[in-house]
Amino acid sequence: MSAPVQVYVSRYCGWCTRALTLLESKGVQPEIFVVDTDRELRGEMEERSGRRTVPQIFVGDRHIGGFDDLRSLETTGELDGLLLDAQATH
């Protein structure tokens, strides 16, 4: 079974680091997929998200998007509820 939060990242991506830091500040330990040198994994990310950039964040079955999308959910207060729902159904 997969973790309730999954993040596709590149090793040298500042936005990825920011996304992971925000999630960790919420007590979340996401499942991390490093796509730098793994074409198959990058293809999976692109297929799941419809996007080619990193990070790509999933909470439960919901595609959140990248860091800006995650930060927007945090700003509006929606992120905590999504994380709680994902944890409860995990």
C-alpha cells in the first residue's frame, strides 16, 4: 500500500525542497520518488499528473500539483483537511 502523500522530485530542485519542508512541518512523511535518472518513473509521474515539472504532489488519490498549488492550499487552510482525510482513509 502506498503512503497517503506521494511526491515526485528531482534532487537539485528548490521547489521540491520547499514542498517537502512544508509537508514535514505538518508532520507528514511523504513517499518520495526521485525522477532525475529514472525515465520510467518520470513517465509514470507525467502520466499520473499530466505535467512534466517537479515537484508533483499527490495527497491520497488527489493530484495537488506543484509547490505553488500546495502553498495555496496551505494559505487557504484546505491542506490540513486534505492531509487528515488522506491519513484516515489510508
